[in-house]
Amino acid sequence: MPRILGLCSGDPTSRRSFSGSARQLFLALDGLGSLAGAVDVDLPRPASLATRALELARSRRAPAHRLRARWSPLAVELRSARAERSLARADADAALMYGTDFFPAARGGRATLPVGAALDATFAQIARAGEHDFGRLTPLEVEACVAQQRDILERCTVLFPRTRWCAASLEEDYGIPHDRLVVTGAGTNFDLDLPERAPHDGRTVLFVGRDWQRKNGPLVLDAFRIARKARPDLRLQVIGPAGMAVDEPGVEWVGALDGERRDELQRRYLEASLFLCPSRFEPFGIAILEAMSAGCPAVALDRGAAREIIDDGVTGSLLRDDEPAALAEVILNWTSDLGRLAAAGARARVVVEEKWGWDRAALRVEEGLHSGGLGPVLTPKGTRTRRWSTPVEALAPATPAR
């Protein structure tokens, strides 16, 4: 098996870089004995500020937007040079990129070793949703970002999308051949297995997410208000967003649970009876897996990767209607039946244990790089029953979703 150098556009040891997913995948590869090291190839702060200033001068736009500056040709080439030097110095047989704003070879060139890239969503998918700053770019700027990402992805030996949803975009939007895609899945960001949970109380509803708007926090709050009129004993715990301590009956604003408070986050998952994650756009949804691993049924909108994680009606619910009344009805239906909650939670935990996990993802990365992208592909044609995305040429001007 290859010795793999991890290349990350951010600190590979941080729980903040890519929501901790880079850290978890590199740790899993290290556990297999395959990791030759993990390197941050992002620009030092002075260089980052300098490239942003140059972008401002070039575009004459005020302010130079963070995404536009990050994907400027100069910034991409500087990261690529750092990655190329790191790979040249490493005792490695292959490289795994986390982030697609660099490539470990000079502009337009090919790497001397197999290179893979791990990703949870493509720019084309994010742009269609108008999220992650894409809603602030012009259509031409969106197309330029997609084209630059396509150039980097085409130079990779093999790509590791987490889901079939992401893999479909790589095929349909970017023209990546099917035999260069290996769907890896993902795992939770817990370092240890969770203990057994307490019985469901049928009244505690949980929301986790820093990005209040993208995670659809206003929808959750409106739905909870409706549900609480029918069930005054319901309570909503909100974890993540800062500055949201609004006085609201039945709502507990917990704040962020990072660092030393992660044990409390695990406890909240174990005490919740229902997890709400109806994000307007969710590249993957690690929090959904975390809730399910704690035996808590999850609710999400019927779109994107959530379709591959939640078994509708069995381990949670997939909402077709993005309306407070519809979500309130789902909350009441689940919380009114303790037996159903317990059965769904138990099944959710089994699904995470049997289907998901960073150890499985690491094995698929290892095998994919060993075979040079020509090994067993985990997204066989004919398995999809619907078209998950539309061609990038059909991109409408990116505007933020409601």
C-alpha cells in the first residue's frame, strides 16, 4: 500500500479545517500506517493579505471578496508551489489533497506521483445553492471559479467524493471519467465511541450549527414555536451560533461547544430525542452522522447528501416542504411516539456503525491511490435513480437561497 502525504489547504490538525474532516481522515490513514505526514500548504497570513490586496487592485472592486482573492491565479500558484516542495521532500508514494485551491505541480503540469483529492461538494453544486459566498459573485466569476477547479481536478489521478451526490456532479458538471471516482463516505468527528444513551424523553429537540442562516436556523425556530403551541413541554437546544441568546420560551441557547466543551456536545446528542438539520445547503452533514451515532433520529431537507445518510421514516425524516408548519408536524409526529423514537435511534446508530466511518473512508483512499484510480469504483453506473445535478452550463446567476 502507498505511503500517502496529506496536503491540506489549512491546518491538518485543526478541528476547524474543513469542519475537522481533514484531521479525521488523516488520523485514520495514520492508523492504517499509510500516512507519510500531513502538511498545511495554505499561505502565511502576510502572503494571504498581499494576494488579497493585489486582487483588489486588479479588480477595482471594493471590497475584494475573500473567495475571489483566495482563488486568484497568484494565490493558487503560491499554494501549489508549497505543495510541490512538500511532496518533493516527503518519503511518499502518493499525495492526498484536502482542498482544491492548489495542485502539487507547476501550473498546468502533472505530478510525478499519484495525486488524489477528497471533497464533499463541488463549486458547481455550491454555486447553484448560492451559498459559501458564491451568491456575492457575478455569473462570470462563478464560471471562472468552476473552470479553475475543473483544471485542478482533471490533473488528479483519482478523486474521492464523499457521496454519490458529489460524484454525480464531478461526472456531469466537470466531465471527470467515472472510473476515476471512488466514493469514500465519512465519519463523525468524535475521537471515541459514544456510550449508551439514556431513554428518549420525547421532548428535547436539538439544533447544531454555527452558520445560522445556511443551517436554516430561522426555519427551525419558527417550526418550534408552532410545535410548542401543541406541546408546551417541548424544549429546543441550540448549539453553535454566536450572539443568538434571544429570549424565547422553551429555547436554550448553548453557544459553541469546542475544545474542552466537546464532551458536553456529546452529552447533548445523547440526551436529545430529535436532531434538526434542515440546512438550505449541506455539503455533507457530519452533525447528522454524530446525532445518529448517539441514537438520535435526524431531520433534514430532501436534497443533497442527506438522501444518502437518512432513511426516510426509519432513521429520521427527509422534508420535501421547506415550511415551518411542515417541520413542526414532523417534530410532533416523532416526539409523540417514544417507541418509534427508540427504534429509529437504535437503527440510526447501527447504520452509522455498519456503513459510515473514517476508517472505511481511509481504506478506500488507500486502495484508490494504490490502484492509481483504476481500482474498484464505488459508484457503479445504474445505481442512481435520479439526476442529482445539472450541467454547469445551465448555472443561473448565483443568488442566495431563501
